[in-house]
Amino acid sequence: MRIRFSALATSVLIVVAVLLMSGRSWAWFFELGPSKGEWGLKYDGEVNAANGDKLNVVFTLADQGRLKPIYSVSVIAFSNLRPDGGRTYLLNTPIDLKPTKDGKLSGQVEIGKEFADRAVVRILTQTFDGKPQTTGARYYDIPLKKFQKKAREAASSEPPSSIASPPVSNVTK
């Protein structure tokens, strides 16, 4: 015995199936706003000049805090807002964190200097306070400017160079 559906019923079934399947694949991210203790995270970062017009971003995570376990860490930068309110990724580079000898996680990436002012280190987690997030992932953004400012302050606090200028010659012709 063979069952046949009308063209309308088949179309409706296909649309419903596509909608139900795509709902599972849409990513929902919720920002964790500012926190006095930065959600218990203990991290450090450096931004150094690299070859040409590149910057080297080094990120070290000492304690995952309330976001444990961390799902991923990336350096991202968005475009300016479009008229419709949306933005696109200009940069989305994952940082591969590897364990160090002292138990921290550390990794580095190279990015273009043109992204330095708008880039952030994004920490993404699927748990918060040890509880799985069923409605979507949580993220915490750390502006890259924070690490650049720290590098500038460290450079300005260094003592002046001990190299003396050459003596002035009094030779006349």
C-alpha cells in the first residue's frame, strides 16, 4: 500500500523540518556584563609589535573563575553598525590555549594593527557557576586596549637609556 501526500502537505512538511533543524544550529550568545571581580577570572595579556603591520597578542589564563570550563578564547573585531543594526566580523581568530609548566593556559595569535582599537579577547563558556547553560553560551569580552595600555605604562616606567650622546666636535674648517 502506498501513501501519497498532496503537494501542499509535502511543502509544509519540508518547511517545518527545515525550521526545526535550523533552530538547533543557531548560536545564541549572551554577554556577561561588567563585574567587580571579573567573574573570578585571573588572566594576563600582552600586545607586542610583530613583523610589518602585525601585532602579536599573547593571552594567559591563570584561573577560569566562575566560567569554568572555558569553551574557547578568540580575538575578535566587529565592523561599525550598519543601518539595520547589524555588524559583521572583521576578525575572528581563535587562540589555542596550551597548558604551561606552572599550570596556566597560554596562547598567542597575530592580528593586523588596523584591528587594535576595536579588537577584544572573547572568552566563551557553556557553563556558568558550574551550571550548564541551556539557552545559549555566555561570553566575556576583554578589550585589547587594556593590554596595550599596560604595555605603554610599563615602557614609560623604565629608566632612561644609559647610552650617552656622542661628544660635540669643535673642529672647524
